[in-house]
Amino acid sequence: MFSGPAVAGAVQLAAGHYKVELRGTSVVFTPFGSNESQTTTVKVETESKKFDQTRVAAATEGNVTHVQSIGLGGTKIRLVFE
């Protein structure tokens, strides 16, 4: 999912692919092949149409990606990081 270091909310993520799990107003990032997860709070928004695939909106500063939001594929849910 991330080709380099990333920041999502209060967590710093290494490059790699992650399972993203929504738990109320928290998001849990777990790297594939690992049991070590990181959790941060998130604002949950409901869109009018379903996302056809998971989409990440981000901005890059230097070599770090700052995740702004994630639209969860197959749902109307957008996770907004502050």
C-alpha cells in the first residue's frame, strides 16, 4: 500500500502492504505477515456512493507520505485522518 514511509493520524508506518480495520472511531493498521499493529483515531464519513476500490488520498512531503483519507472499497465509508 505504501512505497515509502507514511504517516496516518498519530501513527508512522513503514513501507509495505497493510490490513486496515475500522473499530468504531479507530483504525488499526497491521502489516501483512505480522501480528504487530498500530492504532490511531479517525473521523468516519459516509459518502453517497460506494467506492469501487479502496482509495488513498495523500500528500508527500520530502520522502514521507501523509495520508489524508482512505475510501474503503465496496463501502460508502471514508476514513479521514487529522
